[in-house]
Amino acid sequence: MTAKPLPLRSGELASLLPPGGLTLVSSCSAESDVLAQEVRAAGNALGEMDFSGIFVPGLNRQNWHAGSSAKVTTFFQTPDLRKRSDRTRFLPICYQDISRLYRQEKPQAALLMCSPPDDDGNCSFGTEVAFIAEMWRDIPVRIAHINPSMPRTPGDPGIPYAELTAVIEAGQDLRGMPAAPANTINSAIAAHVASLVPDGATLQTGLGKLPDAVLAALSDHADLRLHTGLIGDGVVSLLDSGALAREGAGLVGVAIGSPQLYERLGDPRFQFRPVSITHGPDVLASIEKLVTINSAMEIDLFGQVYAEASSRGFQSGPGGASDYARGARRSEGGLRIIALPSAARDISRIIAPGTGHGPVSLSRFDVDCIVTEHGIADLRNKDYHQRAASLIAVAAPEHRDALDDAWRAIANQI
């Protein structure tokens, strides 16, 4: 007789979770209010437990600091976690290193959201496959929020219902970031980016207005594919335009968007895969014409990319951009694009060397083209002076003289 998971009743979580240790929690669009509430109710009974997940700024708002001793390990700095910095371990590491960390520290429990079981008894991880899909077999305690709103996504088979330790069934709307209309600046940037993307390319993009605008601008392309850790509403325009290849066109790990996006995720052109596939270095290197399209806070005149901090402090972590940059470097016909508005609140985002906020997120060896609304700075096979001139040419016109002066001040040292 096949064992069935226990029903999780209110107030019983502490009796099922091993005190202390690392607990992996669903996050991104699959963050569970129900499980977060049970964690709060368990409080001090959980001891010095460490809760970890991919907590996205502006999306994930739950506080996993149970009781007086529990802490949180995060790889993105959210405003809510920054308020509890004394009990938050912020690790600014890339996705490949996050996988390594989880293999070393070995989560002892998982609090996950998944779909109801299908006819074969499998529960889909739905919109967040990422890390849990390849880790659940090695995690002793698996507690699931079975959410009827979670779509079944093709690709990964999910987890057998019988392999769950305990379950609680409850409806909850998925976390989302619906697309917003592109402004004129983003549309101009997107048009420039689209001119760099060949038919038959495989794309990696991020989340937000600019990536969505870029995908919309690619609607007249052909035979495009996606190989990316994250998709948003922008992929719907590619689905509807016919720009995507017919089969296996969208290999992704996580979806964050609107209900309209979530309704489309059952399309067989999507294949949801774990991080070892979406971010695997050898997998990425094997893809022909891998085009990575990411954004940044600032770019200096050497071509160094700053993507984690601003004058207001740290806003993010490095994410998977460096994983994809390394993969695209090895890809036959690969191209690495950073796209951003030339200025924000009258402050140039093309900056003098040595003036960037936070650490360098991508080195000058990790970027091929910088794109703003003013054009394309192709940095390939250029010396320092040519790179600086190309970047100044795509800066906001009102800042070009100051950037030129800043470059002249250091040019004689090169």
C-alpha cells in the first residue's frame, strides 16, 4: 500500500520540521502565504532554523524570521529582509554558486508550493522549478502547499504526491508582476537590441519593462528560442507572433508575470527545467547563437557593469547574469548585450571609471554590446580609447562633455 502524506493541521508544523538546519522555501511566484503563516505560528519551536529561497525584491514580502533565533539566507537584497539584517545572511553569489552552496549545506526540509496531483500522482512545481526540482529527492522532510491555482508546467515531472511528508490544500493567487506598457525610451532601446539578434538565436532575458519591450520588438523574427532562468509577460508576444520555433522553444526555470502568462504556461513549447540545465555552463556553451540580454544600474567607460547597487544602497544580487555571460562567451555565434536607459532622474548611467556604486557585476570581458536609446556601443575588438568613445556616443547628450572630460583625465595613463 502506497503511503500518503500527513495532513498539515494548523499549529503542527514544528512537530514535523527538524529544529535548526537549512530549510528551502518556495519563493518567486510560488511564495506560500499559508506556509509562511505556519512558520510564524511555530516561532521559537523551530530553533535556529535557516530559511532560504530566491526572494525577489518587490515581489516576495513574507518574513521567514520565525521566533527569536531563526534566520534567512538570501541571494537578493529585498527591502523587507534588509530591515532584519541582523538575522539575514545576504550572499551575493551567482546561480551556479547557489547550487554549490545548497549541495554543501544540504537542506533538511523543504516548504514548497505545487499543483494538485495528476492522474499519475505527480504534483507539478509549476511556475518555480529552479532549485527544488533536482533537490527534493535529497531533502528528508517535504511539506507542500497544494494550490489549485498552480498550473501544471511541461518539462519537469514534478514530485510524486506519495513522496510528500505532509500537505495542506488551499487556494492562493500566485505572486505576479504584470507587464506595463513600454515607454518611448524602452521602445527605442528594444529596437536597437532587436537589430543585433539574428533569426534562429536562443535568447536569455530578465524581468521587467525593458525585457518585455525587447521581446515585443522581436515579433518579426523567426525561429527564436528561449533558454533562460526567468520569463515574464513579454514571452506572450513571442508566442502570439509566431517568432518562436515550433518545438522546444522555451526552456525556462521560473515564470513571474500576470494571470494571462500563467494560463499560457501549459503550452508544450515551454519546457521547465532545473538550474543545472537553465544555468549549466556546459549546456549554455553547447547552444549556438546564444544571445544574452540583461540590464544594469551603471556602465563605466571601461565597459564594466554595475547591476547590484545604487546611491540608495544594494538593490539586488548578481543573479544569473555572470553564468550566462560565461556561457555565451563559449557559444558559437554568442552575443552578450547590456541594455539600459542612458540616464535616470537626470543622472547619467554611463559613468566615469571608478565612480560606480557597489561591486562590478560583470567585467569588461563579459560584455560585447551596450545599448541605450541613443544607439549601440559595440565594444568587441576595441582598445580602451575606442571603447570609451563608443560608450560616450550612446550616453545622454547632456552628459557627453563631462564624460569626455573624465576620460581625458585618465587617458594619458593608458
